[in-house]
Amino acid sequence: MNWITNVVRPGIKALLSRKEVPENLWIKCPESGQLVFHKDVEANLWVIPGSGYHMRMGSTQRLKHMFDNGEWDEIAFRDVVADPLKFRDEKKYADRLRDARTKTSFKDAVRVATGDLDGLEVVIGVQDFDFMGGSLGMAAGEALIAGLEEAARRGSPFILFAASGGARMQEGILSLMQMPRVTVAVQQLREAKKPYIVVLTNPTTGGVTASYAMLGDVHIAEPGALIGFAGPRVIEQTIREKLPEGFQRSEYLKAHGMVDLVVHRHELRQTLSRLCRIMTKAPAAATVPVVVQGEILPPETAAAAE
């Protein structure tokens, strides 16, 4: 009876009272295999604390982090035909769109907004990889054009956070035509003499890389981001040669002159703030932290450093 009382009954009670563990409680680092609390990664701007691996960051978190007080005004863009080609593979394109909109609550893969970055008015566009891989379609093109035109009208810098698998195949030539259309809008911003800054995040590939993602006045990349047109595996199969270590990653591209800066996410906001002020000849903001070797200097030390 002691065995039943002391072992079996407590075991049954523990089994019945066991609480369900949330599936997203932990995040496994793709680089090191380290397990980290989901909340800790989120609080660290989706950077794994131990390894420094940059996870994908959603558009809402990105905008909240960039704009002062996490406040912005989203820019509306023109509606387009949802499924112009009546495309269907394993599933109807119209159904894929509906599912993506339900999952993300966004209209399409690109969101554009205006607000203040350390007191300076800017327009920011973000490609959200959660919406069909951040693919470029007609709606995404309209969003980018609306954002670029609004920046030119306001006389504000335009910052683009690129993350995409390329053009959306379900829209065929109509998606490809967004590349020259956005390129024209970039040129209009350039004629207005306002900065166009591109932040390349993981991954930025396909037609997006082949067009507006590489037309910036300054190109910044997050650490370890995959940036290129075709993927490494496709290239290796085509040229039948082994690619160099780290090929198409941010650090390799910086070493070979394709990007200007590789900036850690923790330092990205202040880097963009200072770049926008330098390029628009705006006075320095007293609230902009100065980062030296990864450390934010106190105001009095920052003033002396500058």
C-alpha cells in the first residue's frame, strides 16, 4: 500500500494537473542551437543574446522600434486587382492571399508609414517576410510607390527595410513590372534631393535585389543576411564550382564593395538617424545616442566624442 500511496497516486495527480507548455516558449538559435526564452529574444529586438544571430523581425516590431514613441501614421496606397491572372497551382492564388491576410492582418507584403526618427520626419517602408515571403506583387509595388512619392512631397528621407524572396510568380509579368515602376519613383525622390537609404535584411533575393533594393544612396545590411539574386545552391549547380565561404552574406558583400555598412540591429536606429541628418543637413539631435564599439555613450561623453 505504501508504494501505491507514495508513488502511484502522486504520479497520477501530477499527470492530471500538468499544465500545457506553450509551443513558442523557447526559440532555438539556427546558428548555435542555443535555446532561449521567446520573451528574452523579443525584448532583445529578435537578436539571440548569446550568439548575436539576427532573427527575422516583423513589420510592426520594426516600425515600433524605429519611430519615436513607437507612433506612426500608415500611408494608404491604391487598391489593385487581387488575382489578375486567376492563377492556380496546388491552391488558388486568391485563397493564398486570403490566408496571408488573415495570418498577418496586413493588406500585403509591404507597409509604408511616416513619423519621426529622433525628431526628424522620415518615411519608412518595410517588407514583411511573413506575408508570402515578402514577395513583390502589384499591391507591394503600389505601397512602395506611395511611400516614395509621399517622401518626395514631404521632403523627407525614405528608408526601406528589404526582406523578400523576389517577385510574386502568381502575378507573372505584372509583378515584374513593379521593378521599373518603383525604380522610377526612386528617381523622383532623387530629383527631389532627398535620401533613399536601404537596409538589407535576411533574406533579400530575386528581383527585389535586382532592382530597387540596390538603388539606395546608402546600403546597410544586418549581420549574416543573405543578399543576392539567385540562391547559392542554384549558382553552384550552374557554374559547377564551390562558392567561397560566406558567399552572398552581408560581411562578404561589404568586403567586396556591394554594401556600405554592416550594422548590428541594436545600433541601427541611431545609425539611420545620424545618416538622415547628415544627408539632409539637419542639425544633430541631442537625443541621438552615440555608439562606440557597441556601447552607448552617456550624453556628456558623446558630446566630447563628437
